Amino acid sequence: MDVEILARIQFAFTIAFHYIYPPLSIGIGLIMVIMEGLYLKTGNKQYEILTRFWLKIFAITFGIGVATGIIMEFEFGTNWAVYSRYVGDIFGSALAAEGLFAFGLESTFLGILLFGWNRVSPKVHFFSTIMVFFGSMFSAVWIVVANSWQQTPAGYHIVGEGFNARAEVTDFWAMVFNPSSVDRIIHVWQGAFLAGTFLVLSVHAYYLLKGRYIEISKKAFKIALAVATIFSLTQLLSGHSSADGVAVNQPAKLAAMEGHYDKSAPADMYLFGWVNNDTQEVTGIKIPKGLSFLVHQDFEEPITGLNAFPENERPGQVNAVFQFYHIMVSIGIFLIGLTLYASFLWWRGTLFEKKWLLKIFAFAVLLPQIANQVGWFAAEMGRQPWIVYGHLRTDEGFSQEVSANQILFSLILFLVVYAVLFLLFIYSVNKKIKHGPYDEAKNPDEFLKYV
Amino acid sequence: METFLGIDYPTLWYLVVGLLFSGYAVLEGFDYGAGSWHLFFKKDLSRRIAINAIGPLWDANQVWLIIGGGALFAGFPVMYATMLSAMYIPFMLFLLLLVLRSSAIKFRSAEKMLWWRKTWDIVYFGSNVLIAFLLGVVLGNVLQGFELHENFSYKGGIFFAFLSPYAIMAGFTTLSLFMTQGAIFLLLKTEGRLHARLTFLLKKGMIFFISSFAITSLYTLIFIHGVTDKFKEQPLFFILPILAFLAVANVPRLVSKKKYFQALIFSSLTMAFLLMLVAFQLYPVLLPSTIDPTYSVTIYNAASSQKSLGIMLTMVVVGAPLLAGYLIFLYKTFNGKVQLDDTSY
């Protein structure tokens, strides 16, 4: 295989693996802030138990997120040297801001969060929880800003030619608030909240099914359900707003998402389907001219299709983009239905009587994770063949000095180490869940009193 | 070119990056150093105490690497891209070792099985030693220069070329320096028999450091071309090696007086002076080309635009005091000897 493909596989693999963890940390962080806040407000020890329990799972998630994140920071330089030189002037300041303002905040307060229970007052501890949560949210901001700039560059000019060409920042705030960044930051945040809350829902649904820790699990489930319901709904809005932006700024990507080839014609919207790139046809169930309506609120308005772009300036893997995008949307819709129905039962007071619903929640933890992953795959594959949209092609961006064997060597190492890491993650989270939030053997009396 | 206090922006950013990497060396120096003694402690309890001595701190210390890397990418993208792609194998190993090291910290004490802890102890020790060694190897390579041709294209060996004799010497020197730093840090954090054992180990570490440092310095002076030129031009800077020497000499004296905190300060100063020495000797070059000096990466041909550097310098002015504040708060909270409790690793 050639260097470009291997470099892309390596990047896709390491970033996809990394992206299992930060969204979980952000989501669990939000829940911890709520739980610890309730503990301080009410003094109810059940909330303290919950906070301490989720902190343990947070610690593992956060740790793996950091470890796999450092690799990303340096992989630009090792595998994508041409790209790094090209975007350094712009991308660099976002990364530097991330380190200085976000990562510094979260990593320092993490020490106090994890080990400071007996050393600082409850209020200072709560403050640290909030700081770690904010830090992780800010991290997401700067990383998504950098990625959004690749999708919709703004506030820059190109200096130099050929090898020495690079983008230089002309307007920092225009760069930060490039056309897609705000929509995408919100979309990513909410995706992260859902990933975390659904883990909380899953674990406590499991306890409720097993008849363990009933009291605190009901409390935790309700908190997480409220958060999940809100963000499932608002995620639809941010997704819609994001798609509107894609229609304007990256028409080829939008066309690939719905398999729309005609140069300029009203476009259909599929519930599901299969794209044949050779015949340029899509088989599936559709709302005729639905995409036109969604984007322009008019069924007859034409949408720019893939054929409006030269063959080498549009995504090659149309069906993959189509599928990833549709999986994401389907999951999003399903989560709305699920959380709304559960909230309705909560209002009726029968939420915890429906065993089958709790079973769905126990497994639903996978759904936001899958949606986050495929959403990113759709976004990044839809950006192809560009690494910086409209300016630098992916096949020009990789390191010229690096050989295929080197990448293969490191890729194999990553596969091995990450496989072990993933098993350790599953094993230790599973162990913490099985062990439960409270040590019954140690303090049986207290246990009965609170749980 | 725009200036601030008479210093141009690329030079200012050079100082920022230098400061960040010095901070990284000093702080992670004691983390990696402490880990490099790990198998020298025999009892499980000693090993746990040693890990928990850095427990609440190492995440924050690692921030210096992340900000340093970001600062290099942001301010000198050409340097970042050229060095990382040319030193592909050592950096990939370095990154994977970082992952293994943090896994070892997190998972080692999670289970009671003897085989589990022994395996992680070996992983932890090995990754710390190799990380310290590789950092020195990379520094040695930078000092020696790369086979850079026009447009910074690297034409040197790609798999094992980074393991030159000089780089290996630099690797051992860094490892020994970190081990000294780590032992002093652990002396601050421990008591009883482990403390007594560390006093003994520190002496070994100092001997290891002084001998490897002497050999590397001698080799540098004899074989590395033009290292003394800068000092001939500006003899005032001879003060740097003298200061480094005085700082090293002061460490055993303070240790024997049981003034560990001061000893840590002076061993940190040793690192800082040595890095300043390297920085001064290279300036304004970042990565010398062994083919032709005009192909070298310098702070001027590698730098981001004036505008970008200006923005980032502003960020540093705002962000650095904040970061310093967090760190002081953290270190104050966990001041004193290690006490294991139910939140410990």
C-alpha cells in the first residue's frame, strides 16, 4: 500500500479510537457537576456516593483520552508534514490555545478532583469538578475550531507557491468563528453529553434490573434522563443548522450525504438506501425532493449535485458518506423517541416498572457512541479529496520523507497497544460497575441507611 | 520585523518554547526519574508510595509537553513538521511509551494479583527509562544535525539512523539527570526505610550522572563541529556552563544536609542551565543541516507569520499566569509526604 493510504488509515484509526473517550468524559463530567451540586445543595449523602462512583469511571475515561490525545497532537508532524507546514500558522494557534486555556485547566484540577477529597473543602472540590468539566468543553472548542477551519477556511490568505505555499492568519476571530465552527462545536458538545448520559443511563438501568442500589439508581437515572431528553432534541436542531451550513459551504459533501448527482435539480431525502457510484443511482426509501425542502423550505428549489464538480474534486466514497450520515441521523431520531417516551412514563410515574425499556437503556449506551463515530466519518470523508477544503489535497498533505514501512510498523504497534488498552478499559469499567457505587461489606449499616 | 522590548517575535517565541520545554524537563524529569528507579524498590508498598508520590501531579506536569508541542507547531511549523517526520521512529516509540506509562500508573494497583502488579511494574519501569533515554537521543540528534537538503527535505536513514553513538550518549546523560532529579523528589515525598534506601540510590544516581555527563561533554567538545564558536564570539556566555557545574556540585552538599527541596531546585537549575547552553549554542538555528548550513531550519525560516506570533504571544501573556496559578494551587494541596488512602493508585 502507498504512503497516503497508510497515513490515512493510521490517522482514522488513532482518531476514532481516541474519540471513544473524550465525549464520555465531557458527558460524565456534566452529570458529575449536577450530582455534586445537588449533594452540596441538599446535603443528601446519596449524591455524594453517586459522584464518587462516577468519578472513578471518569478517571479511567479521562486518562485514556489524554494518553491517546497526545498521540494525535504529534501525528500531524510525523505523518502529515506538508499539511502541518501549510496550516501551522492557523492550526497552531488553535492548538496552543487548547493547551494553554483548556488542557492546563482540566489536567491541573483533575489531580484535586481525584485525590483531593480529604485535602480540600467540599466547595473547593466542587469547584475543581466544574473546572475539569469546563476544561474538557474548552478543549473540544479549540479542536473543533481547527477542524472546522479545514472544512470552511476563513480569516486567512495564502502566501508563497508550490512547496512553500502556506495559509497565514489575517483575522484571528474570523478564523475562530469560521462559517462552520459554531454549529459544529454545539453539535459535538451535545453528542458528547449524549455519550456520557447514556452510559449513566445504561449502568443505572442495569442496577435497577438487577435490583441493586435501587434508591440511588433511580435518582441517577432521572438526572441523566432529563439531560438526555433535552440534548436529544436540541441535537436535531444543531444537526439541521449544521446541514444548512454544509449546503452553502461544502455543496459536494451535502450531495454525497444524500447521493445526489444531478448538476442542479431538486434533491430527494432518503430514510435509507444504497448508492451505486457507477450508475449514479440510489436505491431506497425516500421523501421525494425532501432535501430541497429541508434546505430551502421549497420542494422545487434545485440543489447542486456531485456532477457539478470535476471527478477529482468531489468525494470518491459516496456510498460510505451516505451510509455513515444516515446511520447517524437514524440513531439521533431513535434517541429522541426513546428519551421522550421514557420521560412521558416518568411523568406518569411508571418509568421504573417497564423492564423492557430499562433493557433497551442498558444497551443504548452504544448508540450515541456509534452516532459520534459515523458522524465524524461522514464529515471527514465528505471533505475529501481536500485536506484543506478547496486549497490543499489530501494526497499532497502527507510526509514525503516517511516510508510506507515506517507507517506500517507504527500502525501495527498502535493496533496492538490500543487493543490491549481497550480490553483494559472494558475490564476495569466493568469491574467498577459490578463492584457498584458503594462498598456493602465495609459499612453495612451505612449502606442500608443510604442505599 | 516587529519587535517587543527590542527582541523580534521569532526570538521571543524561541524563548517561550525553550521555557516550556525546560518546564517539561524539570517537572516530568522527576516523574520519569522516579519511575526509572521503580524496580530498585523491592516491596510492593514502596512501589505504591513511589507511584502515588507523582500520582496527583503527573497529569499536570504532562501539560508542559502538550503545550510545548502545541507551541512548536504553532510558532515554528516547519521545525515541528521536519523534526517529527525525520525522527519518525523515535517519536512514535516515545508516544507509545507515554501511553504504556500512563496505563501502568492507572492499572497497576487496580488488581491484587502478583503477576498483574509485576507485569505493570516492568512496563512502568521500562517505559520511564526508555522515555527519558529517547528524549536525550532526540536532543543528541538535533545537536548533531540532520541530513537536510533543499526545502528541508530529509534524506537520512529512516529506521535506525537516530541511534548514533553521540545520540546514545546524550540519551544516557538525560536518563541519569532525570534519575537524579527523581530520587531527590522521592526523598521529599517519603519517610522511613524507603527514604533511607533512596539516600543510598541517589548517590549511585549522582555518580551515573556525573560520569555520563563528563563523557558526553568531552565528546561534544572534540567531535561536534563548531560548538565553541558561539562562546568565542560572546565569552560572557561562558557563565552558563560554569553555572551548570556549580548547580550540580551543590546538589550532594544540600542532600547531605537533608535540604531536599533546595537540592531539587538546584538539580532543576542544572537542567535549565544545560538547556540554555544548548539553546544559546544553536540560536538562531533550530535544526542544523549537515549538508549545507543554508539548508538548516532556523527560527526565521521556520516561523509562523508576525501576525500569528503576535496573537500567540498575547495568549501566553494572558494564559501563563493562569496556568502558574493552577499549578501552585495543585502543588500546595499535595505538599508533604505521601499518605495512601482509598483514592490512591
